[in-house]
Amino acid sequence: MIRRLLPLLLALLLTACANVSRMEGDQVVNDRLAVHVTDAWNKVSDPWDVDPYDTWTQEGIPLDHLRFWGGVRPGQVLMTRPAVFTRAADAKDVRVPTFRPGLSPEKLVSLFEELYATAGVVTVTRVEPTVFAGQKGVRFELTLERRSDDLEMRGVGWVAVRNDAAHGEELYAATFVAPKLSFFNRLLPMAESVVKSAHIREAPRRS
């Protein structure tokens, strides 16, 4: 029991050390993905590492998170390499999902399956066409059995690729993950409200 609680306690400690700011109104991710926030969220920034996505939460990172990727370009990773405490000490190096041009919708979803597999056992349960940030894309649902504490999580994601005249293909995405019981169903409408407002800002032209 104590061994199961240690990763959660460590996660809570790291969250306490992180920078937390309240997000309301119009917000922009990576200068490219704009969203509007009606119900306030808390943005969490890790002072020790810089992730290629923004992380927002309602109840705290161990319990829920809403992530946004804005304008990921070919060759860029979707996550930093996970910390050692999130996996077994003798485990092989984790494969870090990297965006490449020309990926099919199924391959795009696989990037996020790889991303969340660093935290536990992932099963993609549904994939369907959607429109995200004004672009044709896919919406997917997943379950995650979190390795650190055996907590059952549910997740939903949206991903689309836009061909930018100056920079080529760019990936835009959002994911929301929370415990299957109580938190997911309660917080999902708030996450969907932000996601539905997403639109892409034009990149600065190269001089």
C-alpha cells in the first residue's frame, strides 16, 4: 500500500513545486493555438523541465489534466523523456513520440497512445473523424491503467494537421484525462468547452 502511495505523493510534491497560474478568457498556446476559457483552469508549469505542451488542471495534476499542443513541426517530440520514477528501474528507454509529415489518422492517434503508455497500459477504444481548430482531424478515446497507483483513467483527444505555407505540416492537438470514476464525466464538459473554441493563429512570416 505504501509503495503504491509513494508515486502519488511524489507527484503531489512536484505539483506543489510547480508554477501555477489561473487561466481565464482568451489564451494562446505556443503563439499558434488560441482558445477561450469560460470556466477558469489552472495552468501548471514545471520549473525543472519545459514540455512541448501546455498543461491545465481543475483538481490537480494527479487527478486531471487538459493538454494542448500548438504548431508542432516535423521532427519535434510531443513530450519530454519521462522521469525515472514513472517506470521500473530496469525498463528500457521509453520511445518518445515524434511528429513526422504524412502520417495517417491512425498513426497520429498512435503518437498519443505511445505518449500515455509511458504512464501505464493504454487501450484506444474509439477513433472518429472530427474538426479541431478549424481543421479536419480525428477524435479518439482511450483508457489508461496508471502504473504508479493502478488508478483507472479515461481520456479523450483531438488531433489535426495543418499545412502551413511557411513551415510545412504542423500538428495541433488536445487531450483530457481524468479518473474513470466521478472526475472524468464531471470535468469533461468543461474541457470540451475550451477545445471547441480552439482556432489557429497565423505564424509570423519568415523575413
